[in-house]
Amino acid sequence: MTRDPFKEVAKDLYNSNRQHASRTMQGLGGELGTMNERLDLKLDNFKEPISDYLLAEQLSQSSSLSKGDRVVVLLVNGGQDHVIISKVVAR
């Protein structure tokens, strides 16, 4: 049986794009965390506190964070940077 070179190229392109998309999405997503007494960020799924984090502009202008505050954190740059995007409050 003869192999169709066009199908082989299409298959290779598809697999390459799928792998690239998967790598791009790794490390993205929201996490929950808590601000500790030193106002370091303590993620629920990571044992060490994080002191080097970023704040979304609307959060940094509208309110300050306090010990015990629950926050939503966006992980970017493959999980290397942590951006607090929102404070979580009870309804």
C-alpha cells in the first residue's frame, strides 16, 4: 500500500500543533491561596510561602490585603509568576 505524503505532512502538523498547545497551557490556571501574617502568599497546593507576587491593578488600587485573606491567583510564565487577581469574600 502506498503512503500518501500529504496525509503524513498533515498528521505531523496536527501532532506538532497539539503538543505546542499543550505546552502553552501548562502552568496556566487559577489557584486559591491565603495571605499569611507577613502578607506572603501561601498557595493551597504549595507548601512554601511566596513573597514575590504581583497584584492585579484593580486589586492594588481598591483594597489592601490582610492576614487570613483568601485570594485567587493566576499562575503565568509556566508557573514562575503569581498574580493575585481577586480577593475571595463570603456572600
